[in-house]
Amino acid sequence: MKNMRAMLEEAGRTLSNRDKGMALAMGAAGMDNEPRFAERPPFSQVFTIENDIKNKYKEYEIAVRNNELLRAQNLVNEIDQLEQQKIMIQNQAASPLSNRDMEIANILESISQ
């Protein structure tokens, strides 16, 4: 709260609704310190995706129990997409050499022969 008061130059004990709205808008505009999904390390991305998959499975079980077959099928599709995304991230993390590194390694190998 003190930081918000300082940022908004608010002198009183409470923040006005207008100032609270501005502070929320600034936070929504990316002033948080949390890294974006793509900026996180691969293991963190996989962990997040695995949690999403677990949550989707729970939703799927509820949809099946309630006989909501279309919703259940949509959830299966979402789970499949998340699984594919997880596999892609794991494969990228498993290949430590970039294309450029591979080209350099191939050149060095051809020179040494």
C-alpha cells in the first residue's frame, strides 16, 4: 500500500477508487515482477502445463459425471494440446545445441577429418 501511495502521490490514509483503479491498471500493464510463461525455464513451463492438465482432468471427470459429453470432448482436446505442448518443450530442453551450434560442430568435425 505504501508503494502505491508513493507512486500515486497519495497523501491520505486511504486510496481513492480512482487511484486504486490506476494502480490496478498499472499492474495489469506489466508492472509485476513475474516472468511471462515463455521467459520461464523449461522445467517451470512443464510444471505449469502438468498442473493445467491435472485441472482439466478434474473438469473432464465432472463433465462426464454430469453427462456433458460435448464439454468432456472439448476438455479431452485441450488436454491433448497441453500434452503436445509439454512434449515440445521437453524436446527443446533435451536438445542442448541450437541449429547454429550444430552447424559449427559439423564444420569443426569436417575440418578435423
